[in-house]
Amino acid sequence: MMNRVASDRGLDRLTLGLLVAGFGVLAVGLYYALAAPPDVTQGYLVRIMYLHVGAAWTAYLAFFVAMGYAVAYLWKQEDRYDRLSAASAELGVIFTALTLLSGMLWGRPTWGVYWTWEPRLTTTAILFVFYIGYFLLRQAIEDPEFRAKAAAAAAILGVINVPISYMSVRWWRSLHQTQSIDLTTGRVSMDEAMLVALLVNFAAFNLLYLAFLRFKGVVSALEAQREELDG
């Protein structure tokens, strides 16, 4: 355990590098977002998209990574996979909250209300509440092994909601616009400058996600080490 923590601490430069790169790319992304042309129908309000869509995609990624680490824990029975699964899920909750908040700010001038129970907003809210429940589950179980197994099952189950949320605008009648970048068909329906701004901001969110995931993993490992020494 000591060797693994020491090894993780030795990689802090990479974490710092990812963090600096993430904020640097984010600054470039914000420049591109401000330089991109206004939308034909939404005007300059569309600039919220570069934050909103990037946060949503990163949240989806975080939940899939949490599922991957959950599967790895059930297979290898190594505590570090449980810690990383929880860390990724926590970041997913944060990015989902950012998605909902930016969506509400976008929805008020577009739809006239901050919130309406249309399919995309509802399924995203369900996704957010499910992972809040995931952490309540972790808090409610005292036995570490049972807690890790129950959390792994929840992380695997929870990711089912991701494609439902993504496809909700196509499966049901929705106020929310359909995807400008359709991952199921590869179709892109936006100006090239807007696409570049969107992808740069998405890259920034991903770098920040990786940095915070590594940082949270190191902190969780140190906390586990301290609990082991105290025990």
C-alpha cells in the first residue's frame, strides 16, 4: 500500500501538467467561442452551448469511466479501482450539475422558463439524482467490501441512463434541439468555426477531468492509507 501511494504521489507533476494544460486549452476555447459567429436563430445566446455541451459530454465520459473501474474492481478486487470509480462518478455529478445549470440559463431566454419537464431535461435530472443516490449508498454501508461491491453494481446500472439521456431528443417529442453533432450517424450540422470552438472546449473539459480524477485518486489513496494506519 505504501509503495503504491508513493508511486501515485510521484506522478503529481503529470496531474499538475494536465491541470495547467486544461486551463490553457479552456482559455483558447473561450477565445474561439467568442470569435465564433452568432447562431441564425439564437444569436449570441448560442455561446452558452460551448460550455453546456462540453460539460454534458464530459459527464457522460465520467460515468462510463466510473463503470469501467467498477467492472475492474469486481474482476480484480483491488480497492484502488473502487476509489477511482467513485472519483469519476463524483466528477460526473459535478459536470452534470454544470450541464443542468448552463441549460437552465440557456432555457430561460429560449423557452421563457428556467425549467420544464421535457425529455432531455428530465432524463438528465434523473441521471443526476441517481448518482447522488450512488453516494448516499456509499455512505450508508459501513462494511468496506460490501460497500465497494454495491457501489460497483450501482455504477454499472447507472450508466444505462446515459444513452437514454442522449437519445431522448430523438425518441420523444422534445423542446430541446437535436444534436448538432450526431454521434450515432457522424452527421455535423453547424458552422466550421462553431465546431472548432465546441471541440476545443470539450478537449479542455477532458483535460481538467483527467487532472481532477488523478488528484482525487491520490487523495483517496492517502485517506485509505491513513485509515489503515489508524486501524
